[in-house]
Amino acid sequence: MSLEQEVKLAVHGESKLNLAKLDWLQAMTSEQKQLHLRTEYFDTPQLKLKQQGIALRMRQMDDQWLQTVKTSGKVKDGLHQREEWEHPILNGEFDLPLLRQTPLAPIVDDSGSWKQLQRLFYTEFQRDVYMLEAQQDTLIELAYDFGEAGSGDNKAVIHEIELELRHGALEVLQQIAERLKTELKLSYNNRSKAEIGYQLYQQNQAS
């Protein structure tokens, strides 16, 4: 289990940002790469996991699969702090022994509840990753995501920047987030991708 600490910034507008024009950001970048991610989120039709503050997802990142369990945690001014259990797996099938090491264990051990789990929504986007080496020995992963979330016929745009603290000072992370917010058309985003997906699912059920 790890404590995930990240600031989310919503991008205003449908045009992709050109982060290369920010010289100060490029100067901090030690590594850069581009990924294609598709993530499927699972719950019961009655949203049993959501009611318990748990999110379960399966993510395909290029040729790698990851299963992830997250708690809802705390959110304030775009800063998301939550517990996370993430494991690489060999294929798109859940590893139940690993899931039993998470808050999902009671669901896994209840065969009736586990059988009710189904894919409710997905996200699919291109992610531009920048590893930022900042002051106070701080390493930050900047992820710029551009794509969509969907459930049934309902879709929504995913257009955001996530700044995740890998190690170092949280205040440095927040300073970089504030600088990005002042120089680009961004605002602090308290909504997770899962929340967007759940809203789409509920809209789909209501229609």
C-alpha cells in the first residue's frame, strides 16, 4: 500500500496544450514519454464499492496490465490524498490473492458480491509523462491526459494534468501546480476520473 498524493488541474478548452513552450518546465524534465492508456472500472450495479469509498480498476498501459484499488481519501484545492494498492499482472484477469491484501478482501471472499462486479465505465486517453526534478530533492511525475470517459452511449472529455509526488516536499509540488495554473488555462480539479465515470454510468441508467 502507498499513499498517493497528487494535484489535479483541469484544462479549459479542447485544444491540446503545448507544454514544450514552458522553458522552466523543460529545464526540470529528466525524462519524457508518451503512453496510451485504457482503464476499466468495476463495481456492482448497486455501486457497492462506491458506497464503501473504494475504486477497483484494470488498466492497460501499452503492453502492461495493472490492477488498482484506491480509497476515496481526502480532496482539497485539487490535492488528492488517498491510499492505493497497485500491482502489475500478466493479463487482464484480476489477481485475487493480491486483492485480498486490500480493503476489497470482504468482497473477494463473498462469492455472491464478487460475481455481481461488472465493468461500469472506462477511460481511454493519451498520456504525456514528464518526470520533474525539483528543489528539496523532490521528484514529481507530471501526467498530461487527453481523451475520454464513457459508459454506454454517454461520453465525457478527459483533459487534465496530474502532478504526483514521487518523493520530496509536498509544498514544492503545490508551488509547481500554482505556477502552471497561473501560466496556462487551468483550474484545480477536485473530481477524479472515477467520479466522472460514475456520473456517466448513473446518467446511462436513468435514460
